[in-house]
Amino acid sequence: MDALENLLQRFVAQSQEILGNHLVGIYLHGSAAMGCFHWAKSDIDLLVVVNETVPNDIKRRFMDRVIALNAAAPPKGIEMSVVKREVCNPFVYPTPFELHFSVAHLQWYKADPLDYIDKMKGTDKDLAAHFTVIVHRGKCLYGSAIEDVFGAVGKEDYFDSIWSDIEHAETEIMDNPTYMILNLCRVLAYQREGLILSKQEGGRWGMDNLPQGHRALIAQALDDYASNPSAAWDEDQARAFAATMIAQIRDESIPACR
């Protein structure tokens, strides 16, 4: 059994143990569901659906197990949201969530878990993208089938969700060039063809569909994503790519997903 499968099985078992009758299902999305997971570069994307609001004492026990399990996760860690079934179908946007965790919040939880449990709830536009991937390409790890839990995400909501990740690409691309280059490609692929792609698949789509002048930069991003880092990034080239892609994305009409 590989490390990822072992971690997922432990997450499911611990979730069943702690959440009990609250638990509707556990769903895998992101790169691990789409066949392009890389231990050094990917996080593990999980969505937990519950029947009703989970009491804070149970949230605390659940989070303690998630934190312990995260120590065995890849460097980017576990990214997990807990949502109530009632927001899944019909889909609610922006989507309310009951609890969230990623490595970005690890120190907050360790420093003050009660404050974290009290405040880590609200709405999250990213969930529209996560729900879409679950519906189209996700995996049910435990519980009710995907088609029994999740309704359709409107194309406008999905686009708004993925657009929020790249709308500032011209100024933010050098913060994480690989992520932004591949993400720009997959957003344009959705705009043009209605494709629901991973970052890696978005990059491959870009190699096949974008002008020759962009391909060296996209290839560099794909190599880096596959943990084969190459030369330093050309900042001017990266910023010019971002500007061109943002302009094209703005100009495209929004298609139906397929």
C-alpha cells in the first residue's frame, strides 16, 4: 500500500470514528483524484459532508486527528473542508463551510485551537471549483455516492471561482510561477472548450493549443510541477504571458461544462 492510499484510509477511519452519525460522505478531489498527484508538489484535497452542524467539542477532536495525520502528509499537506449536505444540492454560492484546514492555518490551530474552532467557518468561493471537480472527476472514499449528494454547479459560479484564483496573475505570477502558469492554461481551456482539467492537464492543453511562443514557459512549468526544476524563471516573459492569458480569458465566452 503506498503512502497516499494509507493516509486516505486512515483519514476515512478516523472521520468515521469521530463524526459518527454526523458523517454523510468523504470525497477526494484535486490532483489525487485526477491522476496527476506528485508527493513533492501536491496537496491532498478532501471534502467532508455532514448532516448538520457539528458541535465544537467534536470539531476539536476531529481537528486534532487531522493535525496528527497531516504530519504524515506530503509537504503541501492536507487541505480539507467540512460542509453541510444542505448546501450541496441545490448548490449554494458562495458556499458556506463548517470547518476548514490547510497547512497555511496550522500554526493558528496549534497556538489557539479554541479560537480556530470558533472562527474557522464562513463561505468560500473555492468550493464551487472543488464541487465541480468532485461531480465530474472526484472519488467517493466513504459514504453516499457523489450523484446522491451533489447538485450541478452553474457555469457562472464555477467560472467566478476559478477566475478568483488567477485574476491578479499579472502582479502575482512570480509568487508561484508554476501554479499560476498552469492554472491560467486550465482556466482558458474551460473558457474555450468547457474542459474541467487539473493543473497538469491544463499545461498539456496549453502546449497543444497556445502559440509556439508560450510553449517553453509552459513546458518549464510542467517540468517543475513534475519535480524536475529547470532554469530560473524569466520574470518579463512570465508577466507577459499572464497579461496575454488574462486578456484572452476576459474575451472568451463562458461555455457549458463537459
